[in-house]
Amino acid sequence: MGLVRLSLSIQSPAASQPDVPYLRRHLLAAHRLLHPPLCELSIALVGDKIMSDLHQQFHGIPGPTDVLTFPLETDRKRRPISGEVVICVPEARRRCRQIGGNLRQELLLYALHGLLHLCGYDDRTDPDYRKMHRKEDQILSLLGVGPVFANGIPSDNAD
């Protein structure tokens, strides 16, 4: 399969607008490194209320989580070719305060986490969890950001 060009849209509240070019640049580069069949990706940066509603609706769990991933369309091999990643900005802020992290990098970690789910990675078992988070830090290092996940206490990514 040839290189698939990614159509990327990012919806963000005004407070997070400065992070959009950073996220766009790094996600497009990560997509080129992964070269998945995914050709459409939507990122939504949301607040606690929207994330709590989605978390309850799709996982039956009350309260916000850091990131949720939704495959929207698949190819004949059932691989996602379009998807949406919803990121809770207040949750990222809380996490950064907890670990002394960088908000932009934490948002990128969450976005990359969702992208990896859409590329077939999973984190439901301990070995898969370790493999997926090593891959996140490997990609972030290749992008010049450096490891983000390994620098903090493992988060509770709900997918």
C-alpha cells in the first residue's frame, strides 16, 4: 500500500487554539511514521462536561476521562480509515499539575494514543498496555518531543 495522506481536522475551544498547530504538525508526522490506512482523523478538544457525557454514554462510567477513540469507517480488512479522538483538556491540565508536565505534550500524548488505537494498538492487557505506551514514547522521541508517558505516573486511558 502506498503512503496514505491524512485529512486532519481539530476542533478546539478558544483557550486551546495555540495548541492546534503543534498538534497538527506532530500528528501528521506521526501518521507518516505509522503509515496506516487511516485517511481521515478528527480531533475534538473538549471540557469535562462533554467528556463526562461521552464517557457515561459509551463506557457506562461517570466522570471525565483523558481520551476516547471512535473508529468511524473501516476498509474491507476492517481497519479504520476514519476516526475521531476526543481529548479532555481539563483532565490534561490536572494531569500536568500532578506530574509537573507540559500541557501541549500531554495533549499530544492523548491524541497519539487515540491515533494508535485507530492503527490497531490496544491497551486492555498488561503486555499490550506496555507495548502501546512504549510505542507512544518511541514516536514522540522520533518527533523530537521526547518521551511523555514514561515521565509520569501511568494514566487511566479509557480509549
